[in-house]
Amino acid sequence: MKSVDLLRTDDLCDRLSLGRATVYRQVAAGRLPKPLRIGRAVRWRRAEIEAWIAAGCPPRERWQWEASDDHR
């Protein structure tokens, strides 16, 4: 089984050039892919974020990501 490469909030902030508060507002507004919750930690799949950016950053309601076996 392959491990999933996860981004912390700070990693996502750096990748998107946004502040933490803005990232959380964007999540609440449905403008970012839904994060994973691992206990109290919030993480995003790196492969999903890269695919989401390549797709033009669509709102969550229009975003559907199918992980390939390479990214699970």
C-alpha cells in the first residue's frame, strides 16, 4: 500500500499564496477541495490539490477528483 502525500495547512497556504484565515474561509465557502480530518489535524491530498489547480480551481460543488492507484 502506498502512502498518501498530504499537505498541512501551512503547505497549502504556501502553494496557493494565501493566509491561513483565507484558506479556512475558502474551505467554509466551498471554494477549496474538502480537507481530510485526521484527529484534530486538517490535511489535503497533494495530488488532489495539484489536479484541482490544473482544472482551474473550480468550486467544490463542481469538483470531483478520482484518485488513480498511483495516488492512493
